[in-house]
Amino acid sequence: MGAKPFLVLDLLDIDETLINEIQKLSKESFDLDSFISAADELRVHRRAQG
């Protein structure tokens, strides 16, 4: 794992674009392969943002 989190959720200022990613973490829809893929995509996206 990297030093930085792949997802940061501020409950006082929720980023609407993260809602789909958060839903993937629910017990009913959790899939480890999808979770790892989403984490990688978010990590790359955050790295590109600087």
C-alpha cells in the first residue's frame, strides 16, 4: 500500500463523484477484484491531479 489513502471522504463536504465508489464498498455489492481495480484507478487519478 502507498503512503497516501486512495480515497478521502469528508462527511462535511461530500464529493458527489465518489458516491458510486462508496456504494461499491457496501456489503451487498462488495467484490474484492472490483475494489482493487477502483482503488488503483482512484490512486492514478489522484496522482495525476497532483
